[in-house]
Amino acid sequence: MPSKKKPAPRMFCDICDIFDKHDTEDCPLQSSDSPPATPLIQNSSKERVIPPPRKYCDSCEVFGHEVGECDDEDTF
């Protein structure tokens, strides 16, 4: 019985995500001088930033002022 030869592996580029054009090592985009793409995440450190507390009025239940600063005439 004659043995069948396996076909050569297909070329694939991980950067372009395409078959049969070129290998990743030969990719024309790999050696380009273009700047790297900016990340979509603004805060790449993944550190949670807690905003400062907002003033809240328990009397009229509105943000922006405290009970001592509340205009009593507007209170229901």
C-alpha cells in the first residue's frame, strides 16, 4: 500500500486572522511603525475610584444640600 503524504499545514496569521496569505512571522502589520491601539478601558489599573460623598438633605430628600442648608418653605 502506498502511504499518503499529509498536506502541508496552511499558513495563518494571528494578527490579521486570515488563512493562506502569510504566516504571523511574515505579517506586514507586525513590523509597522504605527502606534499601538488604545485600550477601550479608561482606567486600565482596574482600581476602584470612590467619588467624594454628596450632600443630602434628610428633610426634603434631595441631593445638593444638607438639613441645615434646607429652605424650610419648600419642604412638604
